Amino acid sequence: MTGPRLSPRPGASHARILGVGAYRPARVVTNDEICEYIDSSDEWIRERSGIITRHFAAEDETVVDMAAAASEKALASAGVRADEIDTVIVSTVTHLSQTPSASAELAFRLGTKTPAAFDIGAACAGFSYGLAVAQDLIRGGSAKHVLLVGVEKLSDLTDPTDRGIAFIFGDGAGAMVIGPSDIPAIGPVVWGSDGAQADAIMQDVSWLALRDDPTHKFPSLRMSGPQVFRWAVYEMSKAAKDAIDAAGMTADELDVFIPHQANMRITDAMIKQMGLSDRVVVARDIADTGNTSAASIPLAMGRLLEEGQIQSGDTALLIGFGAGLVYSAQVVVVP
Amino acid sequence: MADQQEILSGLAEIVNEVAGVPVDNVQLDKAFTDDLDIDSLSMVEVVVAAEEKFGVKIPDDDVKDLRTVGDAVSYIQQAGS
């Protein structure tokens, strides 16, 4: 072939997670406090969701504040300096000042040089999406060290009087540093979307509708619980199995299962549906962190590591799923 | 197609498996929520298991109309006929 020839940039053979960091805001919110605004009870909430407490950020605490706290820990755990990060990816649906991105502000705040920085919006699947993108950037030669953060301040988009959702969400941030590896340590991603179910989880009032009719109440997230449960348990179990297959493994070889912490009932039903062995360590961080959307997977992995329930070198199946609907799963090696 | 009694006993097994309700308690006049303490998420598990067992489709929009065990049995009978 004739014509101009461009030089390709070689990438790393493989990528791996180098470190994990977690941040939970100081304020712990009990089910009793949630029940001050809805007709429910601690017992009802525990039975329906497995949630006992969650954390809410302070009013003046931003998603970038939380992201920075988690990122500092992830960098320390990875042994990577901020100035070695050449790409920053933030997954969030609650950075309510839309422009500029949370990632560019975060990158500056951390003292990185001038890395590529962008936000992604894939709701509760966002962290797994970001991991797939980070791995491909590293293997494609566009990045060497990626800082990936899932952060949410869902308390800003929660209607405390909505009985179906007020108890579900929490705030927090989880971060990972991803870098080059000699051996495969992030499996192929299995991901997709189902826009036909866009109404299953959505913001109830658009920003434009609020502009045009200021009598609207401030927007909040709405969810059709049974519809999401059905999709999450039965369709996501298939996606989870596909991700294990894609990694060339069998379910018996898996050490850890870290699903998005949507609802303990979904996690339990998925385990049953997938026929996972009792030997597999299962993340149950939702009990005292709530559902933190994009932040839930790194927060859960961070906790399992801190508590010594999992070790470096274990294989963990990650699966995120949420508003879109969108989903994403891959097997990773625990750093 | 299964008759009413066969569907009832099949459904009773499912409700027992999902929610631990004794099979004898699953009678046509029993309400899933008020009598058998099946919440909306357990109901999804019951419905999906029933779909598989009886080879029918029960969309989410129809599930909320299935108040009693009898409603579910009739629905499955009609959907399968």
C-alpha cells in the first residue's frame, strides 16, 4: 500500500491493577434516620436490601474531594507517584456541575503533570467500563499508568421521601491504579446495554424541564425495583458466566466475586443462579456502605483486602450493572 | 396443558423453594403479600421460576395483578392454553 505511513506506538503486552484506595465520608446514616422521612422500618430495609447503614458526604464535600481522598490511597497502595499518572478517568453520575469534568480537576488536585483526563457515564457499570478502557489504553500504547476512580454523591439525587429508593444509596469513592504487566491480569470485558429498559432507573426530571418549569422539585433518581431485580439476577448471571468463560476459566477456579453492591438480595440471587461454590469469597460491603453506584466495586475490593479476606494473586470476578441499562464484567487478578 | 391442580402444586413447590413457605399453605385463596409474606423481589423469583416450569411468559406489568395464588394459577393456565 502506498500513501503516508504513520508510526504506531507500541503498548504493553498486558495490564494489571496495581493498587486500590477507598474513601467513605464520615457521616454514618442509620436506617432509623432514613425512616424519619419514609413510612418504613429498620427491619423492613434490612430484609429488602441487606443495608444497615450508609455514609453521606457533608454538604460542602464534593465528588472531587472524595475522589482525591480515594486516589491518594490508591497511589500509595500501588507505589506509583502522582506525576507518573498519564491518564485520569472518573466514572460518576453525580458530578452535578457538568463542565469542566471531575477528572481534570482531580488530576490537578493530585499534583499529576498534565495527564489525559475524562469522565465516563455508565452509572453502576462505570467502574468496570473504566477498567476495560484503561486496560485497552495501556495495551494500545496510549497510556502507561491510569488512575481510575468511581465516585458518587448520590445523596444529592435521592428524594428522602421516596420509599422505594431513599434507603438504597450512599456516598463514597473508590480508586484503582492500573499499569503495564508481563502477564494477563485483567480478563476480556463482557459488556453491553439495553436501552429498551431506559425507564428502569432514571432521573425523574431533566435539567431542561427544571429550567423550563421551576415549580418542579429538584431532580432525583427513580427505580423500578422488581424490573431491575429481574434483569440483574437473570441476565447478569449470564454475563458473569460469559466473563469467566472469556477469561478461559471455570467458575470453580474463581476465588472472589465482587458484584456491584446494588442490593444484598440481588447478590444472593445471583450466587444461587450462577451456582457459585461456598468457597468463593463474596463482597457484601453494601451492609454498611449502601449502594454507591460507580464506587461500589473498588470500595468492596478495598474492604476485602483490608480485612484480609482476599489476597494478592486471587482471581476476582467483577460485574457492574445499572441505569441505561448498561452492564460490564471481567475477571481480574487482585493486586 | 397442566390442569389447575398440577399448576397449584408446581407453584407451591416454587414458593416453598424461594421463600420457605410450607407447600400446604399455598392455596388458591392465599394472597402472596398479605398471607404468604412474599415481597416484590421474592415475587420476581417466583415468577421467573414459574415461567421456566410452565413454559409461559409473565411480563412485569402483569405481575402486579397477580394478588392471590389463584390469580397466578389462572394466568398460567390461560397463558399456556
